[in-house]
Amino acid sequence: MQGLVIKNTGYWYTVLTDEGSTVDCKIKGSFRLKGIRSTNPVAVGDRVTITEPTQNTIADKTHSTGDMTAFITEIADRRNYIIRKSQNLSKASHILAANVDQAVLVVTVNHPQTSTTFIDRFLASAEAYSVPVILAFNKKDLLSEEDLHYQEMMMTLYDTIGYKCLALSALHKEGIAELSSLLEGKVTLFSGNSGVGKSTILNALLPGVNLRTAEISDAHNTGMHTTTFSEMLPLNIQADACRDMQSRGQAGNRGWVIDTPGIKGFGSFDMEQEEICSYFREIFQFSKDCRFNNCTHTHEPGCAVRKALEEHYISESRYNSYLSMLNDKDDGKYREAF
């Protein structure tokens, strides 16, 4: 039986089968040992093969219990995925979602502040698998004049590079209609730091779903985790029908959004060091004019990238993000993920 993984709670996976039912599944221990160096060998968005639930009976002298369990036995080839370095040091990577059409990265210039390094690392990882990214700058209603000016500068920077940027106030539903129109008919991953208002945006897109939200820490201007697992939600339906439509297999023709837990950092993974330049669009364009084909754009003579940096055709923040990813080699992050 084949289906789509629409929810991952850690040990259990909910699969929407091609027949239209939902089945809660596990993966066998042997499946986890097949060279998949990941905290989640099965990800939301995966197409999988599952076994039929079977009756397993455990008996002793005093009692017996029965358990109906389905197992995921195979993952179909992924056309793409968004992956990051896991914070669990015993594992190599964490896959945010698989088989997506695009991603929305929710960022805030304050309350809390999203670093440009985080943004650029996410964009580079998406570039590696040709996943288009929309940057949603949220909480514009909370920004000072100085913050608003900084946000405009950031949006201009990323728009010039070629990324779609939106200014939102999810609390007041400003910009939600435009964002909604960009999601129609697509599978869209939503990601961002904790506290940027991702759940509030999804609540505005899916009225009545009532995803949990939380205030940010006033002391540290950082967010707190409210989403604890990844889940695919059908787009453009009312909440009271959402779960029923999932169970009846009637969602998906108008698109899906994938809600993921907030993340504080984005470590690069599953990349070759010499490829990183190609994941920064503007750096890659200028690199074609470098004197040496293997230029690292750090010290070599005749480097067109550093010349463009000096002439302000490449932003210092983007170049610094590029350098930080080059330095990931010191953390042993350039190794095979699968």
C-alpha cells in the first residue's frame, strides 16, 4: 500500500494512503540502520510503502495483549528535500520536509531578530535542490521607523538577488491574501526561527486551525517553540473540515502547507565545499570572471567576487554568510548524508 507521509511526531508517522484513509505507522529498527544518517529517516512529504496493520499478540501466564501496527517498509525516491545539520550530535542531519514545490521562510528584523546568516544558509540549502523560496518578513506592525528602514533594505537586497519578498503583519492579516495566492496548488514548506510568527501566519491562512502560539522572551528577544512536530495541512479549507478531509483523502488538490517546529540555527549539510559558491546566486555570477577556475574567493589574485564586494555589487552580509559556510569544514559537516 502506498501513501503520503502527512505527520511526524517522532516515533509515529501518519500516512494518507492512495485509497484515501490515514494510517498511523512506525518504522522497524532495521530500517533505521540502512545507512540513513538522519534524526528522521522518514520525513513529512515522503511517498512511502506501508504494510497492512497486523495483529501482534504478546502472551504470558497471566494475560495477553493485542496491537494493530502498520510499518513503513520503503521510501520512494525524493525529488528534493530541505536538510540541515542536526543539533543531535549522535546523528548527521535532519530533514525538514521532502518533495516540496517551494518554501516560505518567515523572518523578522526584530521581536526577535532573524540573522542574515540564518537566512542565507536556508537559501543556500534550498538552492542546492532548486527549491524556490519566498521570504515573508513578519511583524511589521511592531517595528520602529529605524526597523522599518532596515527591513526595506533587506527586502531590496534579497529582491535584487531574485527572491520574492513580502512584508506581513500576521496579527492584522496584512499581506496574507497575497501570500495565500502564491501557495495555491503547491506543496509549501513553512520554516523560520522560533517566535517569528509562523503559527500565527498559518492560523490566518487556515482559519480555525488554531495552531498554538506563544509570546517571545522579553529578556532575550528570542522565541519559544510552540510547534513540536511536522505536519502537512490542506490549504484553503476551514479547520472543522481539515482533519476530516485529511482522513478522507480529499485534500491536496488545492495545495498543502507543511508546518515545522521553529529552529534556532541552520547548519549546512550534504554539500561539497567547492559547490557552495553556486548556491549564492550573485556570487556565482561574478565567479565566472575569476582568474582561476578553482577560486575560493578568499585570497586568490584576480578574484572577481572580491572585486565585486569592494565595489558593493555583493553585500558584505551575503559574503560573510558564504565564508561561514566555507568554514563549516572545521565542524566536519561536509560528508555524505545518505
